[in-house]
Amino acid sequence: MSRLIFPSARESWMVIGLTALFLLLTGLCIGLRGEHWLMAGLFVALFFAGKSSRKLAVALLPFIIFAISYDWMRVYPNYEVNPIDVKGLYEAEKSLFGISSAGMLLTPCEYFAQHHCALADFFAGLFYLCWVPVPIAFGIYLYLSGQRKLYLRFAMVFLFVNLIGFAGYYIHPAAPPWYAMNYGFEPVLNTPGNVAGLGRFDQLLGIHVFEGIYGRNANVFAAVPSLHAAYMVVALAYALMGHCRKWLVAVFAVIMVGIWWTAVYSGHHYLIDVLLGISCALLGIFLFEKGLMRLPAFHRFVERYSRYIG
């Protein structure tokens, strides 16, 4: 058959070998779960199904690497590298953004834990469900609409921002607000994930969506920076760079601010975490566009990547 249908032998063996290595290492280090098999099977199926699907599989690699990197943080938790900050972050938040209520000074998260309503809980759940699906959907839209170079820059910056954030997790392991509210200031290793205020969304609708999500949390001591706050900043920035329709830019802006608010309202992040997450996104965009893309070797790599998926 034509090479338009089948990849080269070298490409085929490389994909098979890397997929097998991924499954082997994941199985040995953290244990295989259903989503590992699904991701590997979907990638291989797309790669070998035809030329168009093969381009899509290769184009999705930045998002696949992001998912693998996050999952593999289980292998060597950040709290084994540096001490966990629980009390210091809590006190800094209270000092900078404390709210007086009933004669007490509360962090914004503590305030919202006492002052919430069903309507706010509903919108908080909707906003937080957007944090990864909307940026990935935006990337796929750019790809399918033929904006392959813009898509690749967006996808690579998305990965780059995550890697900066993951580095932050290891530099400064930190507990989320719900941890301090539930467990106090003493770090308890291997603490399971917690839905915190998002549990009210699940209860409101009678579902277990956030319970399922946070049950798979790779590490609860990874609150700084808030990557929840970062993702829509990246999506909005590249929507503006791509001169997307004004209504789409407006929707992204609303979702972005909604996620920032939800992060604090739900008790998953302090305002400090959110501000650092925004800074992480802006730093990643700047370093990629004004630094990496000006390096001849990296620019050539991106050009070759663009041609492959183009």
C-alpha cells in the first residue's frame, strides 16, 4: 500500500517501542490503570489508521506528555525533595487577603466555606470542569481549522507552562487550603485527594464527577502555583494571537476569571496560588515566544514539527 496510508518502518518501530516502554515503566513504577491502556491504545490506533489520523496523533503529543508527566510525579513525590509548607502559606494568605467576619480574621477560603449558596456552587462546578477540556478543545479547533503553526505554539506553551508549574511543586511543596482546614498544620503524607467545596456541586446534581477526579490526584501537596489558574490564560493569549472571534475571546475571559474565583471559593487554592499560577502562564508564554523561538535549533525543530503535522 502507499506510504500515504502506512508510516515508515522506522516510525512504526519507534512508536511501538516507545508505547511499550511507557506501559512497562508505568506498570513497574506506579501501576497500570485503565486510562493508561486507553491513552496508549488510542495513540497507536490514530498513528496507524491513516495519514490524517497519524498527523493528529503526533500533533497531540504535547498534551500526552503533559498527562504522563503529571501522572509520573507519583514516582518521586515533591515532599521527598523539600519540606511541605502548610502554615506559612496559610498565614501569608491571611495577612495579605484576610477577611474580617464575626470578629475573626479568615482567609478567603475559610470565609467562603462559611458563606456559600447553591447558585454559586453550581457555577463553580461548571467553571472548574472547563479547566483542561476547554484548552484541549481549543487546541483541537486550531488544528482542525488548519491553523497548524498556531496550534503547535499553543500546545507546546501549554506543555511548557505545566513543566514550569511542576518544577514549582518540587521547589515549594505546599498544602491547599482545604488541607489546613481539615487537618491543621502538621503534614500527613499520602493524604488522599479531597473535593473540598466542589463536593457541593456533586451533591447538588446527585453525581460523583469531582469525587472521581480528585480520587486520582497525583499529589495533594502541589498547590503552588495553581495550574488551574494558568491554563485559560494560555488559551486566551493564543485566541488573541490567532485573532479568533470576539465572542470566543469573551467566553474564554469569563471562563478564566470563573476558574480563578472557583479555585478560592471551593477551597482548592489560596489567592496567592492563583496569582502565582497566572504569573507562571505569563512567564511560560514570554519565555517560549521571546526566548525559545529565537533559538535557531529550537525554531528549526518547531518548523519541522509544523511541516509534519501540516
